[in-house]
Amino acid sequence: MKLQKNNDKRELSDIEWVEEFYNFLQGKMPQSIELKTPPDLTTDQAFSIVWYLQEHFPLLPDNIEQCDNCKTLFDSFLEGHYSEEGNEIGHHFCSACDHLAP
């Protein structure tokens, strides 16, 4: 992920950057950030914001998905499973929950 400023010295993978943002949205502050009123979103609310930034403002890579079972993030280029079987909407499963996919 190409960042605009301040973070060129932090060599994180795409999944690590997105996880840091996802955790921030849930109120878990990165080391260098302090907020008087941090966000306090659920995992689903936090991922809704990640998804919006992936789809509407391609700021975040769209291969980072949230597992519909355990709610962890994973890189869909490297692992996991997507299934539309038995549902009108699709579901993502990380490699740990892959066995739950229909």
C-alpha cells in the first residue's frame, strides 16, 4: 500500500495496515496515537468502514476481507474461501474457519 505521508519508516504489509485501522475503529489505539474520545465500533461496524474505503475511495486494498465467522481480517489473495452457496449474499471465511463454508 502506498501511503501519502508519515509512515514510510514503518514497513507493514497491507494486512497489517488494514488491521491497525480496523483495530483503531474499535478503540484499540496504535502506539503513537492518543485521542480524548476514541472510536468504539463493533467488528461489523469497523469492517463496514474498511469496506467503504475499499469500494468507494480505493484507499485500502480490496483483497483484505473479514471472516464472517470469527471476524478476523485476512488477505483473500493468500488464504480463505468465498462462498455464495445456499445464500443470496456471499460469505468470506478465513483459513481457520474454511471448514464452515458450505
